[in-house]
Amino acid sequence: MHVGCGVYELRIRDRPYLYFWHYESKGGRRVQVKEYLGPSGSPDARAEAGRRCEAYFDRVASSLARIRQRTVAEAIGHR
């Protein structure tokens, strides 16, 4: 399982742009997805980056909790 997300700046024609990356499942595989957010100096792009990171980690935490519950239940013989 690949888990992670982040934000990075990419300079194109000497202008900085902000991107959000994260892992998601596609076709049974985990792939890294990169999404454009806007100019890196934009407060809206920075705020969106924060929202996307929070949302990603919330989804991962929920998914991990379900996996943990199922694995522990199987280990002790309860389904």
C-alpha cells in the first residue's frame, strides 16, 4: 500500500506553479497522481493545497481504521 501526498512547485517558463500529488488506486495498482492547483503565489492555490492534504489524510485514516478492524477481527477469529 502506497500512502502519501504533498505539494510541490514547478517552474515553467520561469513562472512558479503549484501542484498537489497523491496516490490512488487505478486498475488494481497504486499510482501517483499530480494535479495542477494554480500559480504558487496564489493564496487560493495554497488554501486548496491545504484542503486537499487534509481530505487525503482523512480518507487514508478512515481506510486504515477499517483495515485494522478487519485484520484484528480475523486474527482473533471473529468475523
